Amino acid sequence: MLAGLIRRASRVVTKQHLEQLLFGLADDLGSNAVEVYVHRLRRRLAESQATADIVTVRGVGYMMLERDA
């Protein structure tokens, strides 16, 4: 998932695309599976003092942006 966001940095990645990256064609995904993974990634980015953030684009998906210095 992180690699998918990095490859498309500064561009919106849809929730459906992230689901495909994470689970492929698996059925029966939890309704908030992507949100859980995004939350974990945000926490790890913060803990590592990364210079990037994952931003929610409401109703569309997520995008990775470089944090302003």
C-alpha cells in the first residue's frame, strides 16, 4: 500500500485501487480495511519523523504529500 501511494505521490489514489493492491481479488473485505491500514501507515510515518503525510481526499481516496518544512 505504501509503495502504491509513493508511486503516485501528489496524485489521488482511489480507495478501490488501494484495496486491489492490498488484497487482489479477495472477497469479503472489511468495510474499513483500507482506513485501518492508512491509520497504521500514518502512525509509522509520524514515529519515524518522515517528511511526508497521507492526506484523505474525502469521497475519493488518499494521496501522499511532502510535508512543508
